[in-house]
Amino acid sequence: QSWWARKQGKEDPNSKIGSKIYKKNEEFFKNAEMRILHDNASFTVLQYSDKKLEKNIIHIFAKSIFQHKLTVYPYVLENENYRCGEKVLSGAELRKNGIETEVRENRSYTIECKKI
């Protein structure tokens, strides 16, 4: 791990993208279903979910981009409520309005949505 990352308490920039999230949720990822929500020259967005859509981890990989915000529309159950970060939203709201997040070029982001 780089000295800077260790001092800042950050993930090692030389490690594989998402390895910290994977280690924390290893059992989940072994059994998760994966959906490609979006894939083009600018972004790749993947959603990993358990079979009941109770836990959803969304990975955003920003490539060559010109925008600073992205709205992601996860596949969730419309009649359930989810906690996505600090927000609590209904499945219907998530499917209709999505989750807006700030993005920067050549970075990856993770959003976790859990059924409550």
C-alpha cells in the first residue's frame, strides 16, 4: 500500500478497483446476480443483488466523461423501501427518478441500497 493512502486511511490506489468493497461483502458477491444497467464509452454501471433484491450494490465506472452528475436507475422492488446512503426512498421512486451522484473522469463509485 502506498504511504499516502495508508496515512489518509484510504484504499491503496495500486489495488484493484472495488477490492475493499468485495472483501467486506465476499459472501454476498459469491451468490449475487449481476445486471448491466448502463454501458457505453463514458460509463459502465453494474448492479449486484441478492435474489430477493434486499441488498443491492451498484458500481459506477466513469471513463472519458464531460458531465459531473449521473443518474442511475437501479432494478428494485417497487413496493419496498430502500436506504441508499443517507436517503430512504421507495422502490417506485428509485425506478422513476433514480439516484443522482457526482462523478469524475477515470474514477469508480459504489452505491449500496438495502431494503428496510
